Amino acid sequence: MIFNLFLNVQSRTTPLSFLFILFTVVLSTPLFAQAGNNADYRTLTRPVTVSYAQTGATVLIQELGAQTHYNFIYNPNELEKVELKKVSYHKEALGKVLEKLTESGLNFAMSGNAIYVKYQEPQPVKKQQTGSIGGKVIDDKGETLPGASVKIIQTRQGVNSSVDGSYQLSILPGTYTIEVSYISFQTKRIADVVVKPGQLTKLDIVLNSSSSALKEVVVQSSYKRESINGLYAQQKNNASITDGISAEQIARTPDNNLGQVLKRVSGVTTIDTRYVVVRGMTERYNQAMLDGVIIPSTDMNRRNFSFDVVPQELVSNVVVNKTASPDMSAEFSGGQILINTLDIPEKNFTSFTIGTGYNTRTTGKDFVQLGGRGKYDYLGFDDDRRKTPTGLQSWTQSSGPLPAYAIEQSKQFNSAQLRAYTYTGSPNQNYRFSIGRLYQLKESLKLGFSGGATYRNTQETNPFETIRNSSIGVTREDPIDSASLRGSGDIHKFNTTIGGVLNAGIQGEKFRIVSKNYYSHVFSETSQYASRYDAPDNRRFLELLGIPEYTSVYQSKLEGENVIGAKGLKFNWSGALTNISQDVMDMRRLRYNNTATIAGVDYYDSPNTSVFSNGSGLYDYRLSTGLEERDYNWSASVSYPFDFLKDKSVVKAGYSGWHKHRSLGSTEARIINQDNVSTTGRYEDIMAPDRIGAGADSAFYYTDAARNGTQYIGSSKYHSGYLMLDQRFFQKLRAVYGIRAENFNLANRQEQFLRSPTLNGFEKVDPYVTGEKNWRFLPSLNLTYSLNSKMNVRAAYSTTMVRPDFRETSYFELYDAYLDAFISGWNVVSTKIRNYDLRYEWYPATGEIISISAFYKDFDKPLELVDQSVTGGSGRSRFLRFQNQSKAVNKGFELEVRKSLGFIAAKKWLQNLTLFGNGTWMSSEVDAVDYGVVAIEKGQSFTLVEKPVPGIKRPLYGQSPWMLNAGFSYNSSYFGANVSYNRSAYRSYVVNYDPGKIEYENGRNLVDLQLSTRLIRQKAEIKFNISNLLDEATIFYTNPTAYEYEGGESADNGFTRTNGTDAYERDKGDRISYRVKNGRTASLTFTYKF
């Protein structure tokens, strides 16, 4: 029965009808509101059956009233235009039908037996944004568990973890309970997992192996507790002694690039974001690897890498291994830095950064570039102004007439490159873009990519003072108090860096394939303008130096991971290609002698043109070098878990190798005045094509055969295999042990010997091939005893090998502006190190550590950079050489602390404040040797013999007695601050057989400040940095009065210390050989993420 208070009238109602309808609506409104308080129509259970392909709302309401005998009260004029489609219910409860009809705009309210109906135009239904839960499933040793079941209790939605243990579930926002299970492991339920719209809830889950008595136990946990457990498992359960930082921790810092991130890792110091010092050991004894491939050096004379090229958004994690295990490269002793870039992201992201910087000694001030600035310098490429002429012929000149081509080919050089141009120093600038996308193809199959590009241009002026190469100090007592004896000037550095990372991969439950690609291109030009002093000739001269370097590195790697069968057998494989190109394009070293001094002002107008017989090394020249290297890397490993003494164990075996090929060619053009007649004027005028000649007041370029052409061609081959066991005994003790066998074959052929008619008095000596070929067996053992869930005691032993590279085994001399010296290699061999470590570590909370470590290292054949002046140096040019010493030891201890102040009080600001610091104290000692060449016959190679150096025991090259890093960081949701302090003691920079001439670098105080704030719902971030806040000078010094030489050939009859220590002591007569300042740099960056 239908009770209708509204008159069923035509659309054109009478005035009386209209008033009655209005009266009814007014009365029904409060009834509609009140009805909701009396009853809930959604609880009605009477069944109804209706089926319409299309019908009006009035017809449907009448049908429902007829079947249920409820009184539906409505306005016919309001409902007559409402059309409904596909209405079909069979014996469905009335309440559910009415609830479903609300989606069409019909609203219901109930009072007693009456159901009031009103219509409101339905608003477009917004799809509720989902969130996600993701992370990794790992065991209590930190190993990933592929194929683990992860499901949501409330919805029964589930997924199996992928081959790398990762999982991800998309779900509507809410609070859920997660259940995780894996064969032979205890099932775990994690409650209170909150999912927010559009956000990823990160949850790494740790499962413990089950014994027979615990198979049916379900372990209960909470989200907060489990997230902490996940980080702990990765921190405290590494097989070796490690420190590191994860992507989650990086995201909470205000850092812009990897060079800044590395400073936050305990025990690691980066110098100028390039050189890495771990446990006080220099870059030679540390190894950097990008995605498992050894990073090639971006420096011609030292091992380094521009860590600031990699955007921090694309860093998955950074791990620093301080001890070795059989499955890792053994080419380190201080630390192995593993940088893993992001491939398949956990969620979509896009980020753009723009920044600028101001240097107090550069920006807005004069900035000199020898040869001027090319139109593509800001892009990092040459516009052909630095290009070496093609088709040059070289020759060896001793006497007689010049070759016919000598003058004509000299005219091909660009004389404008010999002019110094002055600009205004510009602010630093940097731009960075990063993007990541994730595509869920199926429940356990996903595809993704991550990529980024970076651009940076910096300009830096460093004022310096020097007495290097001035011959002061040939006599130990020479005074240098007079400023006129010192050289002073400015170093101007122009740098453009571009880089990119593009990674992509596909991942399923049983497999994972990833392609990782990296590219960087660096243009770095150093221009030096300085007034120097030459003691033997008692004159001053002006020195101009320009060194433009172009370095390109491209690395591409394909890697895969597979799970075979149901018992956890894993197979990993990889292959990589690396191409390296390093070109010095038109290095110019020019000098002008002082022609007059008027009113205290020096005038330099006499070029330092040379003659053929000049052997001092002070001739002026132009040099171009081209280096090409191609590396192939590959690896394969298999691991299998098994039960041993009721605990899980893993056996792992693998093989890896590389093949590297490098060649270096050079073109040197020496400026010659054949008649040895002084010329006047500027080089850009004298060496212009119309002035080139062999007569008076002219000059030409001499391309010496020994310095032109291919200098060396090297090949390096490496093969290694290993067997490793990872076992746990009595639940508390874990042992990771095994052996690694390495075959190393380095052959570096010195091509320049083919072009030399004589070599040390012996004619036509065959090309001298430097290098070594051998097998090495390297055992290692890592023991970890877990005192409790937060404390470990570790002990480790390993044998490692630091191999020589192509540069260290090449005789080609290359000038180093910073050291003002020529550096060459020698026939050096690998350094074998036996490492002993002991460490106690405590993890009070997530991201916190307190540890103390002791270490002892025994070096066989350590490599050092040795000044050769004692054994024949001219005193006017410094020649340094890489050289093995006999043996050395290094021992010390290390303290690391990273602790939040939240333990003081339950205050949010205290929880956000973290104090950190690490200190290393070391003592080292080296037994030095010199090498002599025994007599050889024609056609034979050199034979070297060791000669012990009489003298005092000294520290190992590059070692500092102590190093300290400390600071604090504050990170909240909207504000961050970081202050860091670094100081190290003195360290030897260039060693000498005379301990009084060893050059040390004095430690300085470094303070950096970092402030950041997040805006626009934390999508934007502004970062302000000040580096080198104190701007203390970097000082190099010698101890000329500290030792006396007693003569003799035995170690007991050499040098004796008579005054002071190796530390810098001005009052003891220590002599500063070089002093430079870098200035303070303030930078501002803006980052937006969307």
C-alpha cells in the first residue's frame, strides 16, 4: 500500500496544489532529519526481487513499496526525471538495495514504517587513492628470502617476495595486520601497519629459522618494532665489519650528492668530494665500486673518483667494508666503498634541483685562463682551440741542421693559446634531474626504471706561496724568511661536469634482470699565474701554466639473479663494459725572466726559450696526451642453503674476472731558440706563424721523438675463484670463512723505448715490459658473537692484495701542477697486506652505533711516492716516482659514535638531534729501500736490486697519527641542520730517503655547516651550505733541522733525529714549502619533488 502525501498532478499545478506541496516539503524536512535518529534503513532485511534494464525512479519505488509494505514518501515531480539503468536484485535485503541506490542520487531516511525519499544530483565519485606496503623479507643474518608469502589478514590479499626478497602490495588506506611465512622459518604477524593515500609504508621483515619444537609458533610483532628489526638485521648482521648508510637515511639528510653523503659514514673522510680516506689510509689502499664494478680514476696521477657526479636520489645504499670476505674483491686494506644505484624503484618519483654558490676568493674577482675561454667550455667540450695539429713529425736532434719540416709544422700551432686572458669569477651553478617509474605488470612481476642527469660548473681561485723547485734547501741551512725568496701566485680552476645514470629492470618471484648505465664527462682546466724565485741564478721569473683535461667515463652493466628449485639455490651473474677517455689538450708551461724592477714592480718580458742541450727540465713546452681504456668485467656465483647443527648455513662459490686494455700517446712541442740568443716580447707574438723561424729573435717547436707518439700499451687480466661458508654455531656464533684464489697478469709495454737510440748507455734495448704475473691465495675469516640482540663482538683476519695500475707502472713523466713535479711510475709490484681486526659494537637504536675497534696490518711491498732528488735530482726540477718499499706495519684503534639524544627526555626535538663522531689513532713504520740497475747486455731487460736505505724508521706514506670527525645533525619534518668538524694530524705527502726532506701535509680544521627547510607539503626543499667555514690554509712543510746524517751503509749508521718531531714546529726550524687557501664557499639549492 502506497501512502502519497503529494498530489499526483500535471506538471502545471494549481496554486492550491503548489501550496500543499510546499507545506508537505517543509514538514517533511525535519522529519527526514529526525528519521535518521529513529531507525537505520540499511538494517532492513525483507527480501525484494526486481529486474529492469531501464526504469524510472518512481516505478522502482512503487514496486519496492508493494513488495515490502513500507510507506515511501516522495515528491513525484522530483523523481519523475530520474532514470535508472540495469537494476537487478534477486531476494536481496531491502536495506542493501536502498544503500546501492544511493549511488544514483536517491537518499533515504526512515521513521517508523515510513521511508522518506529525496533526490540529489549525484556528484562524480572520486576514486579513492590507494597506498602501498613494501620492503624486503630477510633472515636473521640479513640474507634475502625469495618466495616468502606476504598477505594482509583483513583482505586476504597476498603476494610472494621476489628473487631479491622484495615485495609490494597496493591497498586502500587503513590499518592492517601483515602475516609473513617461509618454509622452515617461523611465521610472523605484524600488527598496526598504517597505510596512507599515495604513500609507501616501508617495512622490512625479519624471519627467524624454526626448530622442530617451534614449527607451529606464530611470532607476534608490531610495525614499529619490526621496522626497527629490519634495519638492525642489515646493520649488525653483515658478514664483515662494515659501516654504511641506506636510501631511507640518505632521504632524511639535506645532502645533494654522493660526495656529501659519504661524509656521514663512520670512519670515512672525503677530500674535495674526490679523495677518500678510510681509517686514515690514503686513496691507494681504498677501493671504490659502483654497482659492483671498480670505479676508474678520474685523475691522471692519483686514484680518485668524482663522487659528486652521482645524484643522491639515485643512491640505493652505500656500504663501507673494513674487512674482506671471500666473495668480495680483495683489492683494499683501509676500506671498500660499495655504491649501489637505484634500479627498480619502490614508488614513482620525479625530482628537480637548481643551485648556485659563492666563493669568497673567486666570485666577482679576477679569474685568469691561459688561452682564453672556449665557447663550449660551459658545456665541457672543446671548440678546437686546444686541438693539436695533425701530421706532426718528430725527430731526435743532437747537432746538425734542422729537418726541412721543422719550421713549417711549427706554424700550425695556435699562438693565441699562449696569451693569458682575464675574466670575472662567476657564481657556481648546478642542476639535477631525477626520475623513477614502477609498473606492476602482475602480482609478482614488476618493471621499473630510474634515471637522472646532473650538470655542474664551478670556478675556484686558490692563492698560494711556494718554495718548491726554487732550489732553496739544497743547503740545509739556507734561510727562507725573506718574502722575496718565495714564489706566490694564484691557481684558477674552471670545472664543468655533466653526468647521467639510467637503470632499468624487470623482476619476478624467481628472477631479476637489471641494466645499469652510468656516464660522466668532466672538463677541468687549471691555470696558474705566479711569480717565482730561482736561487742558483738569483733571479725571479713569471710562470704561466695551463692544463685543460677532458675525462669521459661510460659504464654499462647487465646483471641477473635467479632462484632455482624450491630449496633456495641462487645463481647470480653479471657482465659489464667500461670505456675511459682522458685527454690533456694543449698543456702549456711558460716562463718569462725578470727584465727590470722599477719602483718595486717586477717586469717580465724575456721568454724562457731553450736550446737543444737543455737538460734541466726547465724548458718551456706544449704537451697533449690522449689516454684510452676499455675494461670488460664479468662474474658468476651460486649459493645454496643447508641445515647444520639445527642452524641455517650457506655455501657459496663464484668466479669473476676482468680484462683491461689501456694506451697512452703524447705530443710534446718544446720551444727552441737555436742560436741561444735572448728574445724579448710575449710568447703569443714570438710564436705567431709570421715570427716562427730558426734565426735570431725567433723560435720554433721541437717535437722530440722520445716524447711524441705512443708511450705505453698495457693489458691487465684478472681471474678469481672463491669458496665460502657462512655458518652459525650455538645460535650466538657466526663464522664466515673461505679462500679466494686470484690470477693477475699485468703487462705494460713502454713504447717510448723503441724511439730512443740509447737508454742508460745501452743501445737498442728491447721494449721494457713492466708488470707481474702470478697466482695468489687469499684466506679470510670473519667471526661474530652476538652478546644480545643489540651487541656484537667481531674478530676478523684476511689477506688482501692492492694491485698496481697502468699509471704506476709507466715510465712516462707527467707534470703535476699541485706538487710542481714530474711524476712517473716504475716496475712496481702488488702490495700484500695481512689484516687483523677486533671490534665491539652496540646498536642502541635504529641508525645508532657505538663501537670500538682495534686493527693491525702487515704490508709486504707497500707503494709510495718517492722524491728522487737525493739520487740524482737536479734541484731545479723535482722528479717523483712510484716505488715499492720493503715492508711496513700499521696498527691502531678506532672509536665510532652515532647517538640520538632522545634518551635524555621524551622530547621530539631531542629525538631529532643526533651526535656523531669517529676517531682513529694509528702508528705505522716502514722499512725503506732504494733500487739499483745491474749491468745488462744488449737486447736484455733491466734487473733491479734492492738496497736498504740507511736511516731512521718512519711512518708509511700518507699515514696520519690520528684523525677526528665529529658533529651533530638535527632533522625534523620541516627543518634540518648539520655541523661537521674534521681534523687530522700531519701525514707524509712525498717521501724522501733523507727524512729531513720528507714533505708533510699539516692537518687543518675543517668546519662545514648545512641548513635545510621543507616547504609545500614537504615536496620542496631549500638547502644552504657553507663549506670550509674557517678557511685555514693547507700547509706543506719539511723538517730540515730535525736530523743529522752520520754516514755509512747500515741501518744503524744513517740519519739520527737531533731536533723536534715530525709534526710542524715553527720554533724548531721547520720550513713551509707550500701554502694554499681555498676560500669559503656558500651554496643555495632548491629541490622540488613531484
